[in-house]
Amino acid sequence: MGSLGFRRSLFLLVALLLVAAPWYAAAAAASCAATTFSNRVFATCSDLPHLAASLHWTYDRAAAALSVAFVAPPAAPSGWVAWAINPTAEGMAGSQALIAFKQPDGAMGVKTYNITGYGPLQESPIAYKATDLAAEYVGGAMRVFAKLILGKGAEEVNHVWQVGSGVSGGSPEKHAFGADNLAAKGKLDLVKGVASASGSGGSVSRERNVHGVLNAVSWGILLPIGAIIARYLKTFKSADPAWFYLHVSCQVIGYGLGVGGWATGLNLGSKSKGVTYTTHRNIGIALFSLATLQLFALLLRPNKDHKYRFYWNIYHHVVGYAVIILGIINIFKGLKILDPAQKWTTAYIVAICILGAIAFILEIVTWIIVLRRKSSDEKPYIGSTNGQRSVQQPLAV
């Protein structure tokens, strides 16, 4: 193709892009505007940034009346969707919620919930007068309709939305705690007609990931490696005292990273009041306490010939193995809570299996060496008659 033909082709491509760009932009901008409702029209709509949800609303400033339609696909066909205003905070606790799900007769319905915590939900009146409550299930998405009377002068409110997968006994079951679920909150500017996402969702998600990585590397990998070094390398005389310094290095670095993971866990707990993973938290506290005791035990380590060294060894081994076992258990509990992609859980399982295989092989090698040394030490000695030191002789064959 000549230069003239190339220029013509390039010109046509640019022209097509310029013509198509407004259409693509209009299609992107019209995603929530393309949703229509029978006998209902709203002044403003916004595609919410999480859970594939959108919000449509009209605000009558004089009457402080907010008419809304919330649209989102439930986490399962038999699940539920919720939209709420929180007058006191940004999270779900304290919110005044509208939750839609299929009623026992199979029809869609909306109930109101004053959510004071994260326990089982009980239907209750909310702080706002709610009228025109209705719900429908269209095209795989649930729609919630309501009219709320807000306080005079209301211009901006915190809003929260959520989806769940099941209903039990006429009440919504607990929703998932993935990154999208935790970030489903923001602010609604009633005057400007703008819905903005909360700025804390992404940071919380990142902090959860940092918390998980620090704990997996520290309690789940470095500490087991340190224990393997201490148990098996010291069997080889040529590795003394290098094995000791490697062991201490792994444990101290692992403890330092573990403290970082523990601190981020405390910070996450303070940010998610009402959400408590009791078992995970209690194991974490026990883990940190025992690991701290191990660190002090290192500073108080008696000499090899000290009369208390035997008891110190028992204590050191018991607490050390307890820390490793609790650490691995808590990492799996944390993975269940964090709910990352399956590849991360699989990667940790593979890492633990590799460490276990290495320990198994070294255990066999260590026993072979120990038994050979014991056999060698039990060989008979032939004493010298001239008072010189006895020399070990091989057994007769």
C-alpha cells in the first residue's frame, strides 16, 4: 500500500472514531437512564459503583420528600436487595433500610428495618415516614420503590445498599462480606442530584488484603520455616551455629510482620463496628500473646548446662508448635472471611504442603543420622594397657 493509500485509510479510521465516540459515550451514560418504570418517572438516576446497582430519585425540597427506585440483582434468585439512609454514619449500622424480597406467597414485597447492629434482622418502623412502598422482579433485578419524608433542610444524606442470597423465616439472611459488599455506601446530594461513592471502601479493601498477606507470610510461612531450621539443621554438626542464627532471624522477622498484621486487624475491627469474627479474633489474640512470650523466652534462654534448660526446652517447643498450629488455622479462617480468588487459597495450601513434605523428608534423614550416631557410640572400646586413651575399634564381622 502506498503512502497515499495509508493516509486515506488512517483518515477514514479517525473519522469513524470521531463519529462513533458520541454514540459510545451516550450508551455508557444511558445505562441507568435506559431503565423505565410503569407509571413512575424520576428526575435523576445514577449507576452506583458496586453490586451492579442503580438509584433513581426525585427530591421535592419544599416538602422534604424523596421518591426513590433502587434497582439491583440479588445475590441469588431467592435473595434480597436493600437500600437505606443512614442519618448518623456511613456504614450499615444505624441505617434506616428498605429491603425487598419474595414474600411467603411468592409476591415481591418491601419491609422496613431500623438496623441497630449486625445481628438477625427484625422488621421495625424506621425514622422516616415511608409511603408508596412497592417492589417488583424484572429481568433478573429487584426494584424497590418508596417515598420518604426527610427532615426540613435535608440536602445531603449517607446512603447504603446491599444484596443477599437468601431469606429464612421471612427475614433476610446475612449478606456476603466481599470487597464490593463492604464498599457499597456513599453520599447522595439531593440538591445537585449527584450520588458519590464513599472514599473509604477501597482503602478498607486494601487494608484487609495487607492484613491477610502479612499474617500469611509471618505466622503461616516464616515461623514454620524457622521451626524446620531449628529441628533439622542442628542435626548436622557443620551447620552449627548457623542454624541458630537462621532460626532466630526467621522467627524475629516473622514476629515483626505478624505484629503488623495484628495491628491492621485491630484497625479494621475499629472501622467495622458491629461486625465481629469472634473465633478469628480470639485466635489472633492468643497467637500474638504466645508469640510475644516466645520472644521474651529467647531473651531468658538458659545456658546448655543450666539445670533449668531442660524445662525451658519443653516450654519453648510446646509454645512454638502451638503458635504454628494456631497461625495456620487462623490463616484459613481469615481466607474464608476475606473470600479472595480461589487461586490465593490454593497457593497457600500448596506452600504448606511443600513445607510439610520438606519436614517429612528431613525427619527421615534426621532419624537415620541419629540412629547411625547412636550405633557408632555403642561400639565396644578396646582399652590400652599402657595407660593411654582407649581407641574405638570396629566390631568384628
